[in-house]
Amino acid sequence: MRAIRSQSADPLDPKEASVSAHPEALARIHAVAGRCMDGAKLYFFLKADASHRASAGIAVLVGEDPADDDLGVRFLAWFDAAQPAAPARRKSAAASRRQAKARSAEPGNRSRRP
């Protein structure tokens, strides 16, 4: 499936400098580019629509055992379980300062400096 194949890194693209700067890493990416699936792309493909199947676009799986598509369901469950829960959003520094200023302005607050 072309949509979830791994991509080759462009050594001239500044966005890919973290990979291109390391010749061994770049060689490995070039070696597998287009020959294997990108796990993140597969995940987002499967999550985008419930009708998407893990076997979609893989010619050797056409008409094969539907259990192959169950692997996609298992993959999603594994991936979702492996991701840590999203951290609670922290207040911005500005919001914290506003809140502290409001507390210090309350009547009877003795922590205010003269």
C-alpha cells in the first residue's frame, strides 16, 4: 500500500537533518524506503475510518484469511495501550502570574509587600 510505505529521507531538506546527518541512519532509511510500512502511517490510516482494513492495498492478502485484518485491530489496541496518557495541561506562566496577583490583592492578605 503506497499510502503507508516508509519514505526515504532527503539529505538536502533541513527538516530531515537529524537523520541525514548520520550516514548510517540515512543508509538504513534508504535501504527500506518503499519496502516496509511506516507504523505511524498505518495507525493513522486505521484510526481514520472504521472501514479501513490492515490488508488494504496489499496484493498478496486479497482474498486471504480475514484474520489478517484482525491484526490491524490488535495493532490499534497495542498502540493505544502503549501510549502514555496525555499530561494535564499546565497553566501558562502569564495565567499563573495573574492568579498570584489576584490573590495578593485580596483584602486581608498580609503577604503583600508595602
